[in-house]
Amino acid sequence: MEGVNVSIDRIVVDFTNVYWTFFNPLREWLCHYYNAAFYVKDKGFKYRVRVREGKHWAYLSYQLVYARLARKHTLRLECPPDSLIYFQSWISEIGKNATDILHVRSEVAFDIPLPLSELFVLSLTGRNMKKRKGTFYSNKRHQRQVAGYCRVYDKKVELLQRRGVRIEGELTRFEIVYKPDEKVPMSVLVQYPPRFNRLYLCAQATSLKLLKTKLQQKVVGLMRGELEQKEVTAYYRRKIVEQMRQLPTLDFDRLAEEQWEEVITVPCAILGGLISKVPVAL
């Protein structure tokens, strides 16, 4: 499958050992300068700050609710790469006041220059792929932060409806949550491209007439959203995978490895100021 571009839609990082005496003045300044929303929660992180200016946004979370009383805690940042650049001046200051900067998770996007109607998508790990309002999802909405959660949608339509942007040609986006088993220091993230081939199959299914009738019906039903993956038996799923692998497929691992350095160079530079290709043992 040619012409596929890889990018990061949003990134979540932890700044460790950030002092309250740094965080509190920062959140006061953010509330004053950006009119940021500040609120206190009783689960997850205790203190939350939501910064928004135009199309750019960032969420800050500080001090886990059940963390012991201390002068310093973890500060978590979540935002898109474009907003990292836009808010670079004060985000860089957080890095200077932290012991470590760790990658927690990110949403990795594969932009495919094909219409969604031509693509067949299937989970290879038992997740239930289903289609809702034109978008394919794996698992449920509350599991959006779980490793491997994905959604597949018509990016061309989304750009037009949400941003009023018209583009030429077709564009489908396949987004997958990349969340390593252990947090990775941002300085060495370049060495850890995501691997999704074991999780999903994405094939260009334009010639289905060669499939046997029952198999063709199930493939068409899955593509149209008339069937959920859990409604297809394991036997037929295996047969479908065998047939779909004979068509042009998306090699997630190869594409991620080829484009990963370009994708994460700017976020790593802004957050940590250091990019190391020297192998390390985590």
C-alpha cells in the first residue's frame, strides 16, 4: 500500500519530580494569560489545567490523588504536536524543572490515500471491531487510553465538516494508541517505533468477486458495518485473514520504522532537547 504517511495526533508525557513551587506559579500564570480552566478532582490526578487558544490546546495534570504528601510530584502533559510547538516557551520550562521526561502514550495516525469504502479492517487479537456513524472502533469508548485502541475514519470528510478544509483526492485515517508496557524516556523514543502488525489487518479490498459466496457476504458485511467482528466465527475470521493477505495490505511496522524518526524529532526536541540513538536497556 503506497503513499501512506505516519504522524502523531496527540502525545502524553510525564515530567517527574516537579516541585509544587514551580507548578503552582505556572498554573496561576496560565489561568491569567490564557484564561485557562483550573479544577481539582478526586480521582486520577488531583490538579488539572486546561489551556486553549484558537485551535491549540494542552492539558496539564499534577499530583496523583493517592500520592503521599511531598514537595514534588509527577506533572502530566497531553497535547497535539502542533500545540507543543505553539506553547513551546512554557512547555520547555517544565522540562527544565523535571528529573525525567517520559513518553506515556501517543495516538499514531496512518493517513491512507484511499476511500474508507475500499478498505477492509480487522482486529487480530480478539478486539471487537465495529462501525458507528461511519467510523470503525475497536473496543469501547472508555477504553480510549488502552494500548492498541483504534479508530478508522474518513479524514477527508472530517476535515470538511469540522474545519471547513477541502482536500483533493481521498484520505482515510487509521489511528492507534501506542502505549509501551513501560514508559520510555523521550530522549531515546526514536529507538522505539510502534509495532501494530500483530494487532490489526488493513487491506485494500476492491476485488471481492473471487471470494466464495459466504466469505464474500461476511467481508462486505464487516466493511459496511452491518456485521460486528464478534458476530463472525473464528473459523471465518481465519479464512478472511488468509484471503485479505493476498491483497495490498498496510504494513504498519515497516511504515512506522521508516518514518518514526521524522515524526518524533520535533516533540523530543521541544520536550527534552535531546535525541539519542545509542541503544539503552529499559
